[in-house]
Amino acid sequence: MLRSLLLALLLLAPLLPATADAALIPERQKLFTAGRYAELEKLMEKEIGDDPDPKNAKLMFQCAAFSKLKRYNKLFPCLARMEANIAKGDTAMNDLEEMAKDSPFLTGLARMGAGIAGGSTSSELLLAGTVVPFVHLMKAEAWNELRDYPKAVAAAQAATKSIPTGWSVERSMRIMTLTANGLAEGFGGNREAAVKVAEELAAVGTSYPYSLLAAEKWHGVARIYVSVGDFVKANAALKEDTSSLIGSLAVGLADAIAGMDVGDSMFSYVELPKEFLLYKTQFEIGQVKEAREGFDKLLKDKRTQGNGEIYWLLLYDRGRIAAGEGDMAQAVKLWREAVEIIEHQRSSINTEANKIGFVGDKQAVYGRLIGGLHATGQFAEAFDYLERSKSRALVDMLASKKDFAVVTGDAEKIRDLLAQAEQSEIASLAQGVESRSRTLSVAAPAEVLREQAPELATLVSVSATPIAEIQARLRPDETLVEYYYDEKSLYAFVLNRESLSAMRVDAGDLEAEVRTWRAALEDPQGKTQLPLAQSLYGKLVAPILGQLDRPRITFVAHGVLHYVPLAALHSGNEYLLDKFTVRLLPSASVMKYLRSGEANYPAGALTLGNPDLGDPRLDLEFAQQEAVAIAKMVPQSRAFLRKEANTAALRKYGQGFRYLHFATHGEFKADNPLASALYLSKDDQDDGLLTVSKLYSMRFDTDLVTLSACETGLGKIANGDDVVGLTRGFLYAGAATIVASLWKVDDQATSDLMRAFYSNLSRTGKLDALRQAQLELKGKRPQPFFWAPFQLLGNPDGGQYVAAKAPEPEPPPVAKTVPAAKAKAPPSRKTKAK
């Protein structure tokens, strides 16, 4: 948007006397032109102050600062204020009264020039301009970055419709709004619509006197084609731009008008994305030599480091070239540097998506680096980066969250450190090369946060536990197997207390195999699942079977493998469950933060069963019976049922019980893990959705959470390991262990399994209790559909309770048991309610 605004300024420049120079240009506009957004934000805070009704001529620049700094929590309220002003008739981009006050003579001359040039167009419009299209445009760009593409499309189209006919910058604005619209369609997967917009944009006339707009137009066309993966047409569009000399003159004239030197800012903001996109398209269409030379030229320019988002993408693609040419050592070096840059950033927002036409895949960098390190025999370092990739995925998932529960330390101080760390990142994104380097070196807030609240620090910055510490935390009879896969390869890292080994096999179409098996598993008859279970066993277990010489296996899955019931893999002779005791972890590093669960609890089990969801079809008869039975089985327990099974009860009494048991519906959303939820009853204060986002703001400190409800129906596979949403959230909320399901569980079979599980807990630890319950159910109902969906994550040990009745502390008060409505629900616990 900045480049087009500069060109709009140049189109207005002939209306001003040559002697005007920078006299009519407010300081706010100079800072915007120079790309000094952090300074602009501070200036606008000072200028607006406590003014309850600032004009849009000021608000526009405050909103623009928030937009460029990606401070969307402030941008949208700012834009709402602008829209309120617009509704009252305040649409001017330039405050003519302010201009007249500062320089009445020059303003008068400018009005005369505008009147002469305007013809049928209002001279007020020519000089004052209008903010309306810019409000919609800033929304469109923000929604593109936030990946809400339908909203981006709507905002971009609204911007196009709001451009006044005859405005001096009408054509420039049309180029900007069409570009935003095309990118939104492309990012959103609407290829046909995106191509149509690209063709419309290409048809916008940029012959004299609009020659300065040609570069912006063709760059926009190229970005739209990149967004749909058509690098050939993108490259052709970039070659249409022959206005480099004119563009340089334009920047120089803009410098002169603004009275500032913006050369470095212009390189980082405008020229670097444009050049990178040219070399990127060359690389993707096979012009490797030209791309290599271009990438190397940019890497030698120290100013390139001023744009962190472009820099890591540049290093990544240059590493791909090196690997393709057989220089894996150089590729690994480049990818290491790219990862270092990525890990300085908390935000998951790809700040250059609007300027380069695609969303950079940070996980792909980790994947290439892991593969390169494995290929060169550096297994320990590959394992370390695998753990860091999982941490990166978690940080990305939680990037927009602010209200974390503080587990240890001074809560107020820790929240202040979180705010400081966020400000440090914003400053890093906003400044040039030298300032950026200084900002990144001042890592005090993040370092202190790691000291004060180490587990919370893992949610906002990338970290990994050293491999020696992970080995020390493994039991002598335990093997840890951590998987990782990309488009071509499947890796398994096998770790025990004494050694680390790694293997690689051809991944094939792993996702398709898992989908097929999952579909077969969800058939209670199980007629086709066994050959598929054996095929996946051959890929996941058989190659490392020689290293699995201990009775316990801890699996750390990756991507689609989170959907695999590993205990149901079949060797041809037996299920994995028959030979091994299996638990799961979201990452190996999480072992450092797992609670032991050993504590004095005032009560036994708090069960929430069959909540009233307002629809009799969603009632779960056996879930209610299960909740009541478990509350009777475990001493000092209580059940909350129907309308009383709500979030208020959980918040009030959750920390008073050793076990939390949810017998309800659940829904997992792989494309938005924070919105995954357990369904409880609504009340006056809460919508009844216990989401992942809420979990990171709560504390339970329980020994065991059982999700006799949730499902992870195999949907979209998100990057990294976002699919650990609900379970990872409960671990952070303080649960030592979680037992959860993978698919729509049979209501009665689940009830039987849960009763056996809690009965076993009176005699043995949690992991053994679950395995025994599964084996018992398997003896009665052999198909994995019934016994395989439940998996244990977290601490496998402890959890036993004393079954015999004995005097115990009085538990917290609980609700009375409420009879269930007669159930007419299907026999599964996945809700369809919205």
C-alpha cells in the first residue's frame, strides 16, 4: 500500500507550487513515507492523546501504523472509530483546516491548482481526498494476513466500490484494491476467481500520464498468480514491468517531498519483495542459474536482513538450490540460519504475504533441515530440530492468545514480561537493519520469562529440552519413538536411556493410507481394517522393531500420525497392544513439565456427564450412567449432570478433585485447534464450550483428566502438530495425565471401558489400568472400533486410589443428580451442535 500511496502523492504533486517542498506535508505523513511505523505510532498517540473525537485525517495514520506493525488488536478498533466518523460525514484524508492554519498562502495556491486541474471533479476531493477506500483496504490486507479470506474478499470489494469516480488517485486505488481482492481469492483457494481478478488488473491502463502505476500493477498481477501457484504467468507479469528507472525517480521525488531519506526503508519494503519475487518465480520455473545469482546478490546486501520475513524465505530457497546441486553441507548451513531467524519471532503472521503473494511455510524449513541433518548422519541435532519444530507449531497456534494462566512466580511481573516480549518483536519488525540487530540482541524479557515461568515461556518462544535430559527422564524399561515425515520421507527417531538411532523409509502417500485405515476402523464390523493395520505396521514399526526391546513405548506422533491408534497396529500375529504398553506425548520436551500427580486431594473424582445441550437428540444415556457409576466407584466423588454439568461448576470445584471425568460430546477442529471444545451445558455466564483457548487460561492441577468424549475426526492436516489441541491444553492447565479418544466412540462400549479403567486404578497405575481395560474389552468385542480409540498422554504412573471406605475430608459441595431426558441420540459422542 505504501508504494501506491507514494505514487498517489506524486500525482497530487503537480497541484502544489514547487516552493511548497515539505511545508504542506505533516510529520505523520513523512514518517509513514519513511516506513518509520513505530515512531508514527508514538506520534499519533501524542497527537490524538485523550481527544474523544479525533478527525479521520489523524486516525488514518494511527490505523496505518497499527496495520504496518500487524497490531490487529488495535487496528480493528481504530478502523471502527474511522467508520463512525465516516457515518457522520468525516471522510477527508487531509485536514484542510489544519493545512490552512499551518500555511495559509501555500494552501490557497494549492486550492487554486486543484480547482484548475479538477474540471468536473470537486477541487475539495482532489485536495482533501477520501479515507473510505483505505479503511476497507486496511481491513482486506489484515484479513489476508490473518488468513480469513472470505472477509478479505468482502473488504477488498467494498474498497473498490467506494473509490470516487474522477478522483486524482482513482486508478492507483483501483490497482491496490484489485490486488488485495485477487490475493484473498488466491489465498482462499478460489483459483478461477483469482485469475479473473488478475486479468482485470492487467487490463487497467497505465500509459502516460499513469506510467508510474505500471510497476505496481504488474507486481500485483504477479502476486495474484503466485497465490494460485502459477509461477510462469507470475514471471511473465514481472517482466512486463520496465519502469525501474521511473520507479527510482518516483522514490527520489517522494524523498524530496517528504523531506526525508527513505532509501533503506524503500529497499526493505518495496524493492526487496519485488526482487525476491522475481528470483523466486525464476527458481520455480526452472531458471535455477538466474535464481541462484539473484538470491546471492540479495544475500550479499546487508539491507536484506532488515526484512526478517523475506530473509528467511530467501535463505530457505537458496538452501533448496544448494541441495539440488548436491551441496548438502551448504544447504544445512542456510537452513540453520533461516530457522534462527524464524525462532526470533513469536508471531505466526506472515507479514509479507500481501507483498509476495504466498504464505511462507515455516515448518517446511524445519523439515528440510531435519532431512539434511539425517542425510549427513547428524541424528542428535536432527532430533533437536524436530523438537523445536513442534515448539514452533505450538507457538504459532497460540500466537494470538494473551491471557495465559500463570503457574508459578509473580503473576503481575510475568504478564508484564509477556507484554515486553511482544513489544520487542514489534520493534524488531518495524525497524531497519541496525535497529533490528539491536532489538534482537536485547532478549532480556524472553530470558527472564524463561527463568520466572519456564513452562509459560515454551508457549511464546521456541524451545527444546536437551536430548541428554530427555534420556534421563525415560524409565529403564521404556523406549521413546518420535516420528517425522515430509512429502517423500518418513523418519523415526528411537531413543532410550543409553542410545539414539534413526531410520528413514519412503513415506509414500502416508496421509491417504491413514485416512483409508481410519475409515475402515470406524466400521464396528471391522471387515477391511486388518490388512491396512498390517501395512502401516510395516512402515511405522517393523523397520525399528529391533530397537523396541523394552516393554513400554512412548510415541511422539507428527501430523497425520496423531490420528493413528498406534495400539491397533498389527504385526500379522498380534496387535501392538498385546505386546507393548503404549503412551503418547505431544513432544519429548514436554516430559520436563509433566506433573507427577502426587498430591493431597480433598476429594476423588468430579464427573460431568450428559450435559443438557438443548436438543434431546444429543442426550447420552450411557454417558450419564457412566458418570454416576464412576462417582460411586471412587470415594469422595460427585457427579454433575444435565444442566449442572457446566463450566461454572468446573471452574468452582475443578481443583478440589483428583480426577476430572468428562462424559459428554466433543469436537476437534484441525484447521482451528484453539476452537476445539468439549460441550457442557450453557449457563448465564458461559456458552458451555470448554475450548482449548479457555484451557490455557485455567488451572486444575489434577492427577488425571479423562475425555470420554472428544474426537479427532480426520479432517484438514494443519502444519506442524496443531492437532494436539485439547490434550496439550489440559496438560498446561495442570493435568498430569489425559485419557482421550480418537473417533466417535460407541456410548455403551465406552461406558464399559471407563468403569473397568477406574476399577483398575484402585490396584495399578494409570497406563497399566487403561491397557488392562482395553484388553478386557477387546476380549468381549475384538474389533478395534470399540477398544482402540482411547489413548493415554502425559504421566503414565501413579493415579491409584484406595477403594476401601475410610474417613476422608468433606468434599466441596456439588449439585444433585438430575434425571436425564429420554435419550434418542445416536450411539456416539461427537456433537453436531453448533
